[in-house]
Amino acid sequence: KDLAVNMGYAIQYLSHVKTGKVILSEKFINKLCLMDENIDKNYILNGEGNLLKNNQIERIKTLERENYIQNDLISSLKEQIEMYKTSKK
């Protein structure tokens, strides 16, 4: 509903687009791409590439891996600090 309103279309029209009863117009595609600059118009028109220009899923996976490595390093450093404290007693 919000998408239809923000794009200036009736909710029924968007429903028809979703179900395939209405063919996507270039005007609709342009408005959709204006709603989010990350949407790849070429993908919508030709099915080539990815729907999103910046693949957010891959970026999230990379950040998760980096976070895991950093947490592992922090744990190792904490263990070394404890070992150092224990050896000094």
C-alpha cells in the first residue's frame, strides 16, 4: 500500500503488476528506480545482473566474517592477558 501511494499509483494497479495482469511500463519502472537508487533498472528490463546494484547480502556476510575474526582475536588477547596476569603472581 505504502509503495503504491509513494509512487502515485492506486493499490489495485500495484496488485495487478504483482500478479502479472498488467505489464510493467517504463514509467512505472523509472518511478520504482527513483524510490531506491540501489535498484538496477537493467535487471528489471533484461533480467541481467542483480536486482540490487550493491549486493547487500554479500556485504553483510563480509561484515559478519570480519566481526567473527575480530571477536576471535579479542578472545585470544583476553586469554593471553589472563595467562600473563597468572604467571606474574
